Amino acid sequence: MARLIRMDSTGHSTLAEWTTEDAEAQERAVAAFRRQLDEGYYAVVTEGEGHARQVTELPLDAELVILRRPIAGG
């Protein structure tokens, strides 16, 4: 089962879960993903130990998609 999680003050919150066979769950996950990006979150997918890739479309074949706020500073 794939998961969409958002990093937050509790550690993380699961926003959606889906499987390749469940089109309705995939649609809900895509909608949740889009809402979070619209609110300013970034999404990343791991690509092996120590590597991640930022994504702007929900990769439905990923096991885990992590949403986080941009890092402040300058």
C-alpha cells in the first residue's frame, strides 16, 4: 500500500493511502496531494538511501510520498 504523508509537529500525518487496483483511492490521493502543494508544501520521493527527488505530480507507483514545508532562512 502506498502512502502520502505530511511532516508536521507530531512527526507526520498520513493524508492518503492507495493501491494500484483502487482507482477511487488514487483519485483521493491525487486531490489531497494537489491541495497540499497549493498550500505551499513540497513533495519528495526517496530514490535509495540518501537520495530524494522533488515531484510536482503524485507518482502513483511510489511506496511513500513525503510532503514538507520549505526550509526557512536565507
